[in-house]
Amino acid sequence: MASRLTVIGYCLLVIGMTSCSDFDDYNKAEVDAVASANQTLWQNISQEPRLSDFKALLQRAGFGGRLDTTQYYTVWAPLNGTFDPAVYQGMTNQALLKQFVENHIARYSHNATGQMDERVMMLNEKTYSFSGNKSYTFDGRPVSTPNVPSNNGVLHYLDGAALYYPSLYEFINDTDLSGAYGIDSLRNFYKRYEMTYLDEKASVLGPIVNGMQTYVDSVMITTNSLWSSLNAKINVEDSSYTYLMPTNEAWLKQYEKIESCFNYAPVTTAQLFVTSGGSTKIDDKVNAVINLTAPKDEKYWRDSLTNHAMTTTLVYSNNDIYNRWLNGNPTAYGSDTLRSTSFIKLSNPQDILAATTATVPMSNGTAHIIDSFAMLPWETYMPERRYSATNSRNQANITSGGSYTRVEVINPSPDKVQLEDGATSFTYAWMEPTGGSQYVKPELTLYLRNVLSTTYDLYCVFVPENVDPQKADVVTNPNLVVFTLSYCDAEGKLQEKTFLNEDSVHMAYIMDTFNLKDTQTNRNTIRAFENDTSRVDTLYIGEFTFPVCYYGLDSEESDAYCPNIKISTPFSPFTAALRNAFSRDLRIAAIILKPKELVDYENNNNKR
């Protein structure tokens, strides 16, 4: 079946066309003074020897009786010798009904008259071209005898069988089809969210049997919540998608890779900062990581997020301006970008499509069977995190020894900072000491929300005051700071890590300049970080692997169940000599967490 689907896929381009004949013609059959007009469709099919193969398939699918009722149908009946009935012998009755019988029957009457070009929706909701002028074709097959009248519809003799294409969803949902290509994992995922129910309004009522309503024609509706959550109605016939369908091996490998980033602890301790009586203090609280009712525990949450991360970059609308090149249509965006139906942009489409092992045409798009996920992790499930120091939600604490000011720099000097495309300004947080005492020194603590259980490189963006063109002549001293990270370990306990500068040259400079010895007491001072004041300096702090994931744990404004990082000066006191060399003012734009995979990728590209 899988090979057949690949071979017969060249009439896909006609799927997107939509037109229909006048609705007034639908509910009446051609009246003709011949014997067939007084018989049902089933009687006329049964009495025609050239339709014996078609009749046998109708009977096996259990559809013959429905053509013997008052319900109006149009039947395009393949003649003996124009198609191979053996192709359908191996199908289950259900598959035979869907892929062959309902593929040749439509509701209401569709007559071949004059010049026509009609799109007809069949019982299986596939659409086919019915066109011509005096001589007619259906799905490109000649209609040898049109308009054989019946008292419940019209019959057309067809030279050949209409080719059936499953929709993308039918393909995924069919055990035989998905199994043949080894994509059962994807099918099982969709099955979790599927629901089928009887559409009573669309069904044809039958007699009441034992007090229960029966139906002559039962219309079953299948829905799936993933269609809306992924913004991809892959069941709709008039849509056009490109779907990357991973093999079971590819699915499992990617699942294990992503799942490790969502390693939630059942219970965690978060360091929260609360304000009481005008002062700020640390308030240690224990809270369930996943604030959901059983059985939606951390394992359920991890599985859901992993599956979501995997599937949001698999479906692409061919009508999206970013993706039109998939159908050979050039766009202003070229062919160097893909945008998924979840609006995720991917910058390496050629690598992604290169993982294709088979291309299967469908009635509403194309399936690419892929043996690996080539999406870049930092563009999908593992993004770079930027925590603006001017965002109040990120500000865990500003010590009482410093006043906070949000500063906007307009048209900064381009030799000091490179802005994003289209930007003309940027902001930073300025913490200024509130008094002249040598013991007053501002500190800033920022919450690091939605961190994953993976390895990041940490950076702090320092801003010199003279980056502002209006203050270009201001002499700015550097900061000397240390960074202290508060996080939760795998057992749910609160831990701290202090990042120190291991640059031996800088250590020697601090020791010589301030006559310090390398002792445990002086350790933080000697190994503190110093920023470059000649530009906006993205200072490298260090590498860290977070043991647990915090993604989605701070849905409410008041909650901050996440790590935090404190930026502080190690000097105590801050003497006059130190103030001559270093600034107590902190000017911070952001803390950046860059995934290690992205760092390695950038380093490799820079070496090329």
C-alpha cells in the first residue's frame, strides 16, 4: 500500500480547486423514459454484467443496500477490465468502504450536461474533477456512458477507478499506512487527543428498534484537539500542508533528548524575595513543582511539554508566505526559512528537508518521512534566555543601599553598542548608592524564569555611562563584581554557587594594586570580574548545568519559583582607594543564558 501511494500521487494539484454546479440540480435525477429510470441505483448496477466487479466490492463493503433506498446519490461505476479489483481484495471492509466505494459515490444528483467543470465532493469527503463538453471525464478517467437514470440518483459508467489519496490525518491515523512507514509513534501521539461522535443532524434516520433510534446513514465526526493547538487542520481536504513525519527511531531519539531538558523535581525550594514593612528579605518557601491536581504530576508535565516541543515544528502551511517555495513558488523570503503552523521560524530548511527518506503525496499536502530531527534546538525547545534588568518582574531585589533608575539611551554610539535591526534606543537599570558611606554599595538580584534542566553559558551586560552621546566625555570606572546563583538541586534543596574570575593576570593585578594576599578571606575580591568600559560589555560569567527545570512554574505575577542571580561588589568596606579605581554604581542591561549547544555552534562557525 505504501508504494502504491507514492506512485499514484501526481494529481494532487487539482485538490485546491473549488467550484460546484447549481444547488438546484442536486436533489433531482434526470428523468428518462427508459427502464432504468424506474429502478434504484442498486438494481441498475446489479443488472449490468459489466459492473459485476464493482458490485462485488459494494457488497463486501456493505454499501449495496444504501443504494436501494430513497436517498439520492450519484455513482461513478468503474467497468470491468478498466481497473484491477485485486488491488482492493487485501483491504479490510472499512478501508475498502473509505478508499474505494465512497471514493466513487457522491450525495445528490450530478449530471453531465453541456460544458461543465465541476468539483464534486464524494462520500469520503475527497473532491474530484467532473468536466467536459459532450464527452466527459471524472478524475481524468473517461465517462463511457453518462447519465444512466435511476429513481434515486444517476449512474455514470467509468473507464477506470478514481485514485484515492488519504489526507495527512487519515495517513497518520491508518495503522497499515503509518506502520508501513514506521511512524506509529506519531500516530499514537495523535490518538491521545482524538474523539469520535455521531452527528445526529447529518445522519439519516431509520426505524426505532427496541426503543432506540437507528440510522440508515450514520455520519460519524472525528475531532482532535491537536488540530487547533498546533494550528494545523490536517484533516481538512481543501488545505495544503507539508508535514515532516518522523520515524519511530527518530521520534524516540528526539524524545529522550528533549525530555532531559524538562527534568522537574517533585518538590523544590525557591528563594523568594518579599517586601515587608518597607524592607526586603529572603523568604524560603517549599512549593509543589507542578501545581496541578493528581494524576498530572511532574512526569505527566514532562511528557506533555516534550511532546509539544517535538510537534510544534513538524507542520508547515504551504500557503504561508515563508513556505510557498515548498511548492515551487518564489517569494520575497526566498527558500532559507521555514515557518511552522505554530509560528516558529527555522533558519536551516535545507538541512531539515535533507532528513527525508520518502515523500508521500496526500489529498491535502505532502508527507516527508524523516529519519532525524535537524531543527536547531535554540530555535525550538531550548531558546536563549534574556532577562532585562529594567523589567520589574525580573527584579528579585535591589538592596536598600542603592536607588534604582531606568535609563533609556537614544541613538547610542555605534562603536560602543550594536542595536537590533530597526532599533534606535535601548534601556538599562542604574543602581546608584544612596549615601557616601564606604559601606554603602548597591546589589541587584534578578529572577531567571523558565530555565530548563540543561547547560547554559551565563553573561551579564554592563553599560558604561558614556555610551549615551550626551555623556560621551564622562570618565567611567569599571565595576568589580561577583555573581551568586541560587538554584534548586535534584533533591529539591536550595543551593548556591558563586562564580569567580579565574583569569590569573587579572588576579595578579588586583593583588598588586591593592596589596592583597591570595587568602580565603580575599578570595572573592581577587577573583572578581571587571567589565570593559570602552563599550557595552557582554561579560562572560561562566558555565552552569541546572539540575531541574523551572519552565512554566511562575504563571502568577506573585510567584517566582525559579533560580536567581545576585550581582554584588565583594569589597567591604569600599575605601577611597577602591572608589578611585572602581565604580560602586551598577549599570546593568540584562543577564543572558545561552544554551551550550548554541555556544558550540557559534564557536564552530567562527572558526570556519
